[in-house]
Amino acid sequence: MSRGDADMKGIIAVSDALSDYREMLEEEGYQVVSLDEGLDVADAVLVSGMDVDHSGISAIDTEAPVFDVTGKHPAVVLRDLEKRLELL
């Protein structure tokens, strides 16, 4: 996977269960990859509660920021994601 595409805003790894978020991110110009294929290249990771254990800790092993989007509207997640990526 290459970061060379100037039109892409970033690479976001998304849990397979989050198809609404995947579609929204693609429409906004992000490259979206699955958790299995993209953790090593992702700029951020979106997971649902199913990807987080009972103590609220994600089992995702990555350097990228991990967002638990459980109960959050896609537009809110997009705003939070873009704020975080601006800081990186």
C-alpha cells in the first residue's frame, strides 16, 4: 500500500462491521483498509465495541490512534478523526 496518492487524505483501518463508516470515509477521500491488512500502514483505526474488551481496552496493536466509534454518528467520528489527524 502506498501513501503516494495526493488525492487521498490518509489511510484508515476499519473494522469489517463498520460499513457505514467505511462508505463515509471513502466518500470523504480517505483510503479505507481492513484491520487485517492495514494496521501497519494506517494513519488511524476505527473499531466498534466488539473490538474492545470489557475494561474498555482495545486489543488492536498499532502505533496509530484507535477510535472506538460505538454509539457515535459517522459525522461526529469524521470530525474527531480529522481533528486528531491534524495534530499528527
